[in-house]
Amino acid sequence: MLKVQSRAMGALLVAFGLALTNARAAELQFGTTGKSDSTSIVSYIAMEKKLFEANGIQLNWFAAGSAAKAVQQTLAGSLDISIAATDQTVRAIAQGAPISIIAGAVTAAPFRVLGNKDVHGWADLKGKTVSVGGPSDQTLFFFRIMARKNGLKDADYDLVYAGTTPARFAQLVSGAVGAAVLTNPNDLVALDGGYTDLGTAPDYVPVWAQNNVFVNSDWAKTHNDLVVGFLRAFISASKFFYDPANREEVLAIFMKYNNSDRNTAERIYQFYQDKGIIARDAALSEAGLQAVVDSLIANKELTSPLSIATIIDAKFLTQAMR
């Protein structure tokens, strides 16, 4: 009888503790391009392991639909902290937007160009339509570089725009396009389905800062503890990802959030581990950021150099690492 009462009292104390934690938790509106992208593995781990709650945060996660929309919604105040393609963030900063990059998320760009089943090489894309993220999206930037290095001119193909990898994958499978720029896990699904591998972006652009964590600078000034708490959770999740002891649990999280089979999850996991796709400890890569800036200058989207110091605000990451 005493044991039963003791267990009941223990359950009540746990419930009471959880209630107090929830009462203290501060809401944070978090945005990414989508919610089924393998590059969000650190966010998935932090959610699954309740690392945000451990840092006093009630996370509300939204899919913005595109990197540009994530930036817009962060500027508008509907999102507090976001992760999206770096080029969109840099464009906004160059135009005077109060946006700061505060941590790294994805280093190399894990994009792959997949051709339809009647495409056997780059030359077969002449006269065909290619699906990329948008007219100012990094997927177009990488496709242009890869196509040019394989002898195609920009006028040799047409473009259609779809903001997310699942949308581009659907266009490829439907036969509406001759090729699409995809990321995991859809690129692996396409490979297994017999679509043609035309190469990966890191083979052409090895130094890069694909996705970064960013904030509205004005909001962050008055929410320092919330920003630091988010980054502490994010750093812990990145450490969890790279710890070999957690391999099986990371694979399970991949499968749960991406709705992928074990074989696909293992291939993504190994690729990310081997290539260091995920930013270790959420570290900022100044060389990678400079590569993004240089690409925008080369494409004449920036008319003058942009100092890396004007793009990043490292103080939050410094505090989170203490």
C-alpha cells in the first residue's frame, strides 16, 4: 500500500514539475522553409529530446514555404528566429533590413541535380525545363554553375519555380520537367527510382554556408535570454547528432520526421557525417558566408562588397557556449 502511495505521489510531483516548467516557458515563433527537410535534423533532435523545453522555451514551429518568405516573416515579426538559405538573408541585410545571422546550421549545400529518365547527361537538358526554387534561390545559383561547367548556356533551358524540394520532386516525377534540383531525402528516392544523377553542389562549390540561424535584430535586443536559450538547445542537438553513440537514435529521428525508410536515413546520416554538412556546435563559417557574398557580387545582385561583420552578430552564440 505504501509503495502504491509512493508511486502516486511521485507521479504527482512529476506532473507538478512539468506544469511549473510549462508555466515558465516562453513562447518562441520559429520558422524554416519546410518541415520535412533532412537538413533540419538538428531542430528535429532538439524537439524530440525536449531541449527547447529544458531551456525554458515553448517552440512553435512554422513552415514559411521558401527562404524569402522566412526572411519576410521574420522582418514582419510573425517569426522570431528562423533558419533559411543564407543568400536571402544577405540580400535583406544589404538592403538595410534589421536582420542578423547569429549561428550556423548547414555548411555545404546538399543539393543534387536529378534528370528525368530520358536524360542521360547534361547535353540532354537542352530545350528542356528545369525546376529550381525561385529566380533568386540558391538552387538556381548552383544549377547555373553546374550547367555552365558542363557546357550548357543559360539560354539552353527553361526554368520553372517551386519553393521546396518536395514540390520540385513532384514536378520531376510527374514528367513536367527534364530535371530538378533536390535535397535529401527526395534526391535519394529519385535515384532509387531510376532518375539520372547529374551531380551534387558540394563537388562544384566546396566552401559555402548554406543555411544559418537568423533573427530580427530589433527583436533580439529585447529577448537576449530567449535567443541564448534557443542556441543552447541547438548546440546541444548538434553535439548529439555528431556523437557516434547516438547513431541509432538519430536514424530513428530521421525516419520519424522525414517519413523515410531505414536505408534512406542511413545514407543521409552517413553523407552528413562524412561531409560535415551540419554546422558543428552551430558555429558560424566566415569563409562560407564570404563565398555567399562573393556569389551575389558575381551575379551583380550586390553592387558593392558587404563586410561579414555587418552580417553576423556572434554575441548570442558566445553566451550560449559558456
